[in-house]
Amino acid sequence: MADARARRARAAVAAVFLTNGSLYANAVPRFPQVKADLGLSNAELGAAVAALPAGSLVGGLFASALIVRLRSGPVAAHGIVALAAAVALVGFAPSGPLFAAALFAAGAVDAVVDVAQNTHGLRVQRVYGRSIVNSFHGLWSIGAVLGGLMGSAAAGLAVPLAVHLTASGALFALVALIAGRFTLRGADTVEKAGAAGEGRWTWPALRLVALLGVLACCGAVTEDAGASWGALFLTQEAAAAPATAGLAFVALQVAMTVGRLLGDRVVDRFGPRRVARAGGLLAAAGMGLALALPSVPTALLGFALAGLGTATVIPAAMHAADEVPGLAAGAGLTGVSWFLRIGFLASSPVVGLVADATSLRVGLLGVVLAGLAVLALGRVLAPSARAGAPPG
């Protein structure tokens, strides 16, 4: 049984995951206002939003060195403070390039926080001696819903963007600093039973990790659609009010959260392959409905079904990559994570370019295609939750 120290550390990590999910989500429902205030086209908005995953690609390079030097707990907690400051800068950006620069900084810091909070969460899990890390990711999704609701309310109340993001950032930064006082002390390797083994990349392993990476990218395309384009879709295509527009992102995140909280039981019963493929079909059907019959009810339903359908895709791809035989510990997971970040990087500008050339409805057909790709690529996942990764 976990002692009081471990329980406090678990609560601290949970708080960090919650704040991490909430910070950027506060800004998402305000993107239509940013687009209008700065006079951005769809392509310019998409390119600016793509600065977030671009920053994560750069920031992720420094995560390991910072954690080794400063330990995962302090890096996660103090990283939230830096992330809050970067997101707050969005509210002060006077131009598209500076808006993109603020998002780039937020992405770079978020990549470091993501690695640090997962490192510390897994450390606490080793103390517990049983799986608890899924609950942390569920709390991240709850934080994203909370942030989306806060952003939608602020938009509906016409709270100035700079005031809104500064106030929410200060609140979550305070929570993270308090949580940081209760993280585990000592080196992050204290609870590890042994070192990771050596491994070599073979063609079958490389091919399998690449397929899993593309599968994870499909989940990224769906998640990014809600975060970057959901509010704009409701505004442009369904004539929604500002307070309602942000609910597309909330609908997707709520459904995704429910899917992740219930996903373990479903996957245990039906296997990751069947769950992912059925989910891909559900996501394609839901988004297809929203695009074919655009209205507030169908759009919210469509984004919700897309979130529910792809809820287990990224976790399943990451788990399968970590089970690829013959690789060093974490090697497969690292490969899929890079594919995932590239997916987030490419998704927004591609949708923006297509939307400017045709319409946003056509641009978001990529979500339908992503769902169908999950249906096809889901075959690379194990048929049973107890099985390892299928051979390459």
C-alpha cells in the first residue's frame, strides 16, 4: 500500500496534469477573436497555430537534459509557470508573427512539461506498484475541458483576451507551485529496479513503428481539428455565437475524456485492434455528418463522436510501440512521439490552405480521411489486450 508521501506525490502530479491541460485550452475558444483582431486569413491562422507543435519539436530536445539536471518534479511544476506566461503572451500579441512566436514558446515549454510530468507520474507509479498513469491522462483531458469552458465563458462575457489569459495563467501557476512542494524528492532513478537494455533497429521494427506513428498522426489530426478549427467551423458554417463556438472543442474533449476513462475496460474486452478500428469508423461517420449537415447540434455531435472514436488511438499506438520486440526501452515510443508531433505540426496549415482554396468544410474532410485511415491501419495493433505488438 502506498504511504502518505506517495499519495501526496500522486495528488501533486494529478494537479500538474490538470493545469497543463487547462492552460492552452483557455486560449483555443478565443482564436476566432484573434483571427479577426489581427486580420488573419485561414492559412495565416493555421500557420500561426502550427507554431505550437513546431515549438514542441524544438523544446523536446532539451527535456531530458533539464530533467537530469533539475529532476522531473521541479521541471514539471516550474514549467507550468513558464507555460502560463507563454500562453498569456497570446493575449498581448499585436500581429500574426508575434502571435505565432507566443505559441512557439508555449509549445517548447509544453514539450518539456509533458516529458517531466510523465516521468514523475511513472516514478510515482513505481512507488504504488500498480498502474495509475492512465488517471493522470484522464485528468489532463478534464483540464482541457475546464480550460475550454473557461475560454468560452470569457468570450461570451467579452472579457479582454489579455486579462482572461493572464488571470487564468496566474491561477494555474499558483496551483502548480503548490503541487511542486509535494513531488517526490531525490533522483528520478531511485525507484527503478534496473537499467534499460540495449536494442537494435531492424527493418520489421522500423516499419511497424512507422505504421504506428502514422496511426497516432490520425488521432492528432482529429484532436487538432477540434482545438484549432472547431470554434471557427461553428462560427462560419453554423452561425454560432461566440460563447457557443468554443463548445466544439469542449464536445470533442469531453467525449475523448469519457473514452479514455472507459477505454481500459473496453480494450480489455474487445482488444485494441477492434476498438481502434471501430473508433475510426465512428469518427469518420460523426465528422462526415457535421460537414454534410452543418448546424450547431450536428457539429457538436460530430466533434463529440470524433473525439470518442479516436480516444484510444494514440494510447494504443504508443503502447504497441513500447512492446515492439528487440528495441531498447522507450525507443519505439520515442519514434511514435515524433510522428505524433509532426502530425500536429502539419495538420493546421494543411487545413488552412485547403480552407482558403475551397472552404473550411472541405478542409476538415481530412478528419474523415483520418478516421478511415485508422480503420485501415488499426490492423497493426494487437488483437488482444494481453498480446504484444504484432510482428512487423
